[in-house]
Amino acid sequence: MKPKAILKRMDAITPDVYLSMGLTESEFQKILTLMGRTPTLTEIGMFAVMWSEHCGYKYSRPILRYFKKYRDALDGEGLENAGIIPIGDGLGIVMKVESHNHPSAVEPYQGAATGVGGIIRDIFTMGARPIAGLNSLRFGPIHEGGAESEVVLRNRYLCEHVVAGIGGYGNCVGVPTVAGEVAFHPRYSGNPLVNAMAVGIVKIDEVTTAGAAGEGNPVIYLGSATGKDGIHGATFASDALGAENEDKRPNVQIGDPFAEKLLIEATLEALKTGAIQSIQDMGAAGLTCSTVEMSSKGEVGMDVNLDLVPMRESDMSAYELMLSESQERMLCVAFKGREQEVISVFEKWGLKAVVIGHVTPNGLVTVRRHGKIEAQVVASQLADECPTYTVIPEEPGYYRAAESFSLDDVPVTPAEEALSKLMSAPSLASKEWIFRQYDSQVQTQTSLPPGQGDAAVLAPRGTDKGLALKIDGNSRWVYLNPYVGGQLAVAEACRNVACTGGLPVGATDGLNFGNPTYPHVYWQFERAVKGIADACEIMQTPVVSGNVSFYNESDLGEVPPTPLIGILGILNHASRRIGMGSTLGQVDLHLVWYENDLGLHQGLGASSYLAEVHGIESGWPVAPNLPLERVLCEWLASQVDQQRLKLAHDVSEGGLAFCLAEIALASERGLEVNLQNGPWDPLTRPDSVLFGEFPGWVVVGVDPDDTAALSGTLPPGLRSNQLGRLTSQEWLLIRQNDQILLQTGQETLYHWHNSCIPQVLWH
Amino acid sequence: MKVAVIRFPGSNCDQDAFHSLNDDLGVSAEYVWHQDNSLSGYEGVFLPGGFSYGDYLRCGAMAAQSTIMQEVRRFASEGKLVIGACNGFQVLCETHLLPGALLLNEQQKFICQDVYLRRESSHGPFLANVPDVISLPIAHGEGRYIADDETLKRLNGEGLVAFRYCDGAGNLTSDSNINGSVESIAGILSQNGNVLGLMPHPERATKALLGGVDGRTILGAFQLALSKV
């Protein structure tokens, strides 16, 4: 039923009303029991959004307890402040990922733009200045023949407009978009994934609270006026996409990055006055979520007069006002008598700041409109009593079939042909056409911009330290083996950050899955989260925040399980960061590695080589040795800090050959290696040597004078082999003893890597 | 004596300009709010990049009507130094302190990357110490410079074209003309040479940690001007 139809039934709470809002019959009965009476329409709407999967984490909360920091926080002091990573010098980093998948499927520009806006608000609401944005995007195939031509065209439209939306918002709001990743798979057709990550920096003693306090303290509405957009957006996000997508267009919010820029500056300036007791952004579920959560966290209540809320249309009902997800709004509680200090700052920035109510001691959120109480609810019932569900997980048949996959029937593709297909596959091709549409340098703290290293590096003012940032995920690994795939996602993102010199210190995640009520999806979710949680403990990167997005499915099927991992690494000296290439001086190349269990499929299970060259998605990926991954990261960070490395790049999707090709391109010169004794010795297939995906392999470049000393710096468990060097020739040459495995010109490599995305997206 | 960094609502390179001048060039800079009406005590003005007033009308059009721009006009007429980078250049054109206009990039997309610039003139203090070819970052969606033939003739004739987009060797090619500007123009000067508008960001290239220092050769003009006061 459409929202309008719901509103027509204002007088009667019939099952189709609450069912259409996403509540189940049993949830409605629980609400009746909690309230002891029949709720009003506004109240039932408030319960529906707060108890949606998006806000209530109904299906995920039990599993999220695998995350140690989350578990400790829930059992201890609560989640507040759990998300801050201290980096020394009195500074802390906050970071978070948020998905905006469903809005972006319907209205890609605004869906992506408001995703960026929402996650940035999550950062400065904590008192932190947003200093970087990252994103992770998934679309259906965009290359000709990747799907039916209509679907391909739609996917291109979605990709192009999502990118434009991220740029349009991020560029204007003045937060640099410093890193990201984009991949394509047929199963994202119809349900693209748009995950935005934001990072902020805060003086630890200036971190804000969201817990309201102080009877009689004024509740102040801040920012843009409330309109009728985005009503029930959180509920929309908690349902599957279907043919009626177009009807959901009114559920999509509209972004105004200019307003957000003002809101950032005004909020940070107002916080400095000390007149603000607590503050929270109005994101999902708008006024409902902010009033309820601030009351619940502070164990107080709020009495709010909606007549005072700035409105875009004067005829808005209590229901619409409480459920609107209009963007660029905040709610704060000021100390009584100091409200004018807050109001003055916001007015200076041309923004609205209006006292709409006050804090009460009774734990009730009371909402009035036209003199009538439209809702009176116990805040904690909405915030904390959302039911949780567990599903009996079921291992799908494909999992064991993948384990027993055999390479016997897979022919060895000639190396050059395989590398050409890998480098020009949209998922692996250069994303320069995309990231150059993002302002990656505003705020002048970006020391390693997109495309130059395995992670971005920021050099924030006020410290010598550097921040290495990365978001990463590989859904094929996770799909075929969710537990190992979850571990690999963490290991790889950590390794990427370490390759620039950052020691991994914290993680955030964006967990994108299908419908959790399906036993096999729940199994994917449970296994993947377990893998991530176990890996984060060993990698010493506690998960400080996260987001769960379920119901990512459409008429075209459910998406592959796609957990995305954001990692923060710290460099002692930002100025010592390295990239994946080196354009100057003589450089010897070495492979640093640890001994892998080479697995059932010689590194080709779940590989890009099988998928992009042979069209096969099967086999299990090689599992990482997590304790040695941590040792590897520590070694990389310390070597970079001692300025012993000139470049570093990990061997990942596409294997060693792909890694070397990227190093050659980033170095703008040739490269020659000879694969003598090394970890490839037990491999029986040349394609597995060149294209196998082995965790823990990193190619590093050093000055020839340092070559002899390199192996002596390695801690137990790590090994190294000299591979070769960067050359002044114009080709990439890979030999094994006397045999040439691959020889390709630099220009050819560049063409493979850089033409694919512009060719299909440029009109 | 100080440089005023003008802050419009929606400016987002104001803090970058502030820190570049203060921290990297040792030039004392302060923020001046768009509603202020005086530049007394200042010897230079920096109009920063960003999206002033959201740029929801034409870029820079609203800012041109602000209180402070009246004062910037007067300030410029006294021969004092005014630089506008990116949105600041757009504001200068909308204020008619510089001729011409800036349109959507030829390829209709925002572009963020480093570009090479060829210095085209040695007129005025801003270009006095700039080498023949420099590299600066750009980050804009609407940077395609356009002017009528008469204006172009005058700009060329009087040495008022400050920079053109070029390749690393200083050649003007169609590829190097990154946004499709007329005659590859990246920046222009006022008649007296005391007002410079350019799309690239000199304030983003004043320390090696960020990958380049060529912006110092332009902004160094403030050091000289201030040392004379």
C-alpha cells in the first residue's frame, strides 16, 4: 500500500496499516502489550521505523555480538564512545560505513548523495570534523554482453548517476573522497550496493554525547526545514526491492550539500560554546529516532511541540513530521538559559535553530500537534525492546560443491590473453574515470590520493602522524566460503593499509546481504560475520562501528554476500608514506610472503582468473594465516617508518602478474622479474603462478643497496625472494628461469587497464 | 599587515587558503565574513574555492552580490592584490573584476587532477616569480573559460592571459586543454595585474607533503607585497 493510502486510514489501525509499515502481527501484539492500549497512527509509525531492520537490527543483533568491542560495550558502559580510536596527541578518529542501497536503486543520484550526507552527519554529530569520505559500490554488468542489453543500459545509468551523486555531494560539502572501490556482478543488477564511509578527527576531550539530560533543558531543532520526503525511508530500506520500485521514489530523500556544509560549520562552532548538553543527527527515522534515542540514552523524556518545527509545507501532520527523513537536520539539547548562544551561531550561518520542546524526567517522548497529544511513548520501549530473531542457518549446496571443485577441466589460458582479460575486466580495470570526478584534495590533507597506493593516506594538521584508509571487499570469496571470505576481507584491507606504511588499528564494516529469513542467507551472514570478528581480534583492529543492510534482492535475485571492511592504519610520520609505484631511482623488487596452505585449488579457487577468463565461479579461496598477517602488517609499517621501502603492493585479485603490471603502470616504467625458487615451487600450473590469489604475498621495492639486508629484517614466519627490478625498458617481462612467461608492452598494459570503464560509461 | 580570506557560506577551500598562507608561506591571513563591509587593515584578498551560496544560481553569481564584494571592488581599484582560485575566479568574473565567464567543463564532468600550466605573461606581482611551466591541482565542474572575441583580443594584446593549460613540456594540445576553455585559458589578470583569477588551486600546492609546491610561486606575491608595507 502506498503512503497516501495509509494516511487515509488514519482513524483505524487495521492490520494492513501496520503490515504495510513492515511490522508483523506478533510485533504489533507486542506493541499493544507494551503500551497497554491501541496506539495512534503516529505512534505505530514511530514503532515501525524504530523496529525496522534498519534501526532495530532485528535479525543481526544476536550475530553482531561476535564483535568483541560491541559485546563488551553492550555488557559494559554502552555503545556511546565505543567508536573512537585514539591516535595519540589527544586526538581520536571516528569512522563509520552506511549503506544507501535501496534509495540508490530507485533514484541513484539522490540515493548516493544522501548516503554521503548521512554518514558525514554521523561523524560531526560526535563533535568530529569530517576529514575523508570513502565509498564502495557494486553494480550489475556494464560491459556489452554482460547481461541483456536493457539491463546493461540500466546498470550504466545507475553507475554513472551514483558516481555523480557521490561527487556532487562530497565535492560541495568539502570533504575529500580519498578512496573507494567499484565492482560488478550480474547479481547486483536491480539491487546495486552503495556504501559510503566517512572519517572524522576529534579532540578526545571534546567528544559529544547523544544522551539527553537535565529536566527543563531546551530541545533545539537545527538545520533544514522538514518536508514530506523520505517518509518511511528506514522501512523502505528494510524490505526487498520489487517491480513497484518507482512507487517508492517519494521514500527517497533529497540532499542539499550546501546546507550540510553550513550545518557542519555551525555545529562544530556551536559545540565550542559549551552551551550544548547533547546532540544527535536526524538520519533514518528523523525526529522519531533522534527524540527517542536521545531520551532513551539519557534515561529521560522529551516534550515536543511539532507546531514549532520548521516546515516546508504548513499542512504536515504529526505522522509526517515524525517520520520524514528530510536531510541536513540535527537535534540538540542546550543547557537551560544558554539556548541563545546556540541559536546565534546557527543564525550566523543562515540556518534554522528553534526550541521545539524540553527535557522531562519521565522517560516519555510526548509529541503535540495543534494542541493535541499525537504520540506519547516510552522511549526505551522503542529504542531497546525491538524484538530480535534468529533463523536456523542452512549450509547451501554450492558451498561443498565449491570445495570439491577440480581444476582438471580448466585449460591453461596463454598468459598474455589472460592478463588482458583481467586488466580490462570492469571489476579490475582502473577506476580513474570514476575517482577523478571526486575532489580528493579539498582540506589539503591528502598525501596519497586515489590510484597511487593500496590505501589513501591523510596528513591531518595538528599531528605528524598519518592516517591510512581503505575500504575493501570481495564478494566472490565470501560467497564461496563466507568464513574464509570474511577473514580475507579483513586481512586484505589491513594489508592494503600496511602497504602504505599504516599500522592497522581499527575497523568498521558495511554488511550487505540478502533476505535474512532465508536460511542460506542467514548462514552466509553468520559465517561471514564470524570470520570478520575472528580476524579483527587477531589483526588487533577492533570493529568500532558498522552497518547492516539486509533484503538486498530484486526480481533478478539476491546479491552475493558483500561485507565491506574499512580499516584505519596509523603512520608515525605521514611524510614517509609510500605508494604502489616508484618513478625515480633504481628499485629492486622482492616478494615478501608467508607459507600458505596452498589450498585445494592452487590459489585459483574463487579467483578473478577463473571468473573473468574462464567464466567459472567456484572453488574455495586460500585461507589467510592471520597471526602472520599481523606480523606482515607490523613489518611493513616499521619498514616504511624506517624509510627502507620505496613501494609496496599486495598480490590480490588477479594474482602476481596483475600486481606486477599495476606496479609497472604506477611507476611509469618497465619491470623485469625472474621467478626462481619461491613460494610458487609447489604449484604445478603456470596460470596458478601468475594469477593465483595468495593472501600474505606483498611485492616491495627497495634501493639496490638495501637488497642484501632485506631478508635480515624479516621476523620469524616471513620469507622473501628477490624478483627483479624496475627498468627503463618499455615492457613488463616475467621469466621463470630460462622461460618467458609473459612479455607485454607498457602501452598495451595501459590501454587494457584504462580504456574499459570510459568506453562504456562515457556518452 | 594581513591577507583577508573571504568566507562565503559554502566556501570550502577557505581553511585551505588560511593554512597555506599562515603555515606554509608565513603570510599572516585572517578570515573575513561575507557580511562584513570593511577590508581596512588588509593588504591582500584571497577569494577561495568552494560552492558559495551552494552555487545554485550561476557559480559565483550570488557571492558577487554580497556585502564584502562591494568592498573587494573598491580594494582592487586601489591596486591592492586580489586572487580568486576556482570558485573565487568565478566570483571575480561575476563581479566583473575580470572579464568572461566559466561554463560547465566540456566533458560535462567534475575533474580533479594535477595539470600543467604555461605562464603567458609577466605582468603584475602575481606572476613575477612563476617559472615558465608549473603544475597545480584542479578540482572543478565549471571551469571552461569563455569570453567574446573582442575581450580575447584585448587579453592577448595586453598580456592579461596569465596561464594556459599545457602538457609537461609547455605545449598547448587538445588533450592538455582539460576542460575545453577557449584558447586553453586557465587564468587571467586585471588590467593593472593586481587581480588574478584562475581555476587551478595554488593553495593546494604549497607543501611537499601534498605532492607539489608550485603554488608558492604565485602566492609568494603576498609575501613580497606585505614586506613592502
